[in-house]
Amino acid sequence: MFSRSTRRLASQLRPLRSLSIPASQAPVRVQSRTFIATRLTRSASTKPPASDKSATISRDPSTSFAILLAGAASFYLAYSFAQQSPTRCDAIAHDENDHDPRDPSLPRYRINEVRKHDAHSGHPWVIHRDKVYDITEWIGAHPGGDVILRAAGGSIDPYWDIFSIHK
């Protein structure tokens, strides 16, 4: 039930006569005598049990250095992984052999230029799929009237999906 070291310590206990309490003054749950442990001495001929030897850490400097080096390497790896930017595994690799399927004769516009042509502009533009349209002359002919101006300066695709007349 008790470990070997606990049993050995218990066998070394002896009563301390100077601090003994008379049984009549002692509380019910307290012993009538106080015990102290004597210091365990180990002679040169006494060897520790095999289980104690495996539990102790070697004091060899090379072992301490190896543990320190392993800890530093672990810290470095954790820090470098934390600082690394995430990779995109699903990113499409661009080959130089790939050609753009869009018509090269059509002009290309940046999104910030399209946004300048919103509903308050004299010439509103909309984006449908991958093309840009100037809807200035179409506003009067649009069946929904000025509703088309809600999409001016951006994509008309969400509105295209809402209204079944566009299908």
C-alpha cells in the first residue's frame, strides 16, 4: 500500500520526549506523542534501488546541453510556424501558355473607375459578368425605370438573379 521510501521513513521515526503532551490534554483525534524523522544517511556500501536510479536525471553537462538545445529548437520551430503566412493550396498556377479568353479588342476598366460612374454620374455604368456597360441611354427604356440605377457603379448580377424578367 505504501511505497518503499514511505515505509523506510516510517521506520526511522522515533518519539520526541521533550514535546510530548499528556494524554489528558490532547485533543481526541491527536496522538499523545509527537514524532520526528531522523536524517537518513547512506553509507558507501548502500546502493539505491534500481527504481530510484531510473527516476533521477543525469547531472552530466552534455545531457543538460542537449535538453536545452532541444527546447530552443522546439521554440524556434513553433515561432517560425506562427509567423509564416498561410499558403493557398487551391491557388491556380498561371502558365505562360494560358491565353486570356476575353476579346483583346475590348477596353479593360479597373473597378475603381467603374465605381466613379455610379447613379449620381452623368454616364452610369454597370458590370454584367465580366463586361462593363454604359447604361445612360438605356435608363429610359428600362422596364423598371430608375431601379437600374441601384446597380450603377457596380455589378448588376445580384439584381439579374432577383428579377425573373431577366432570365
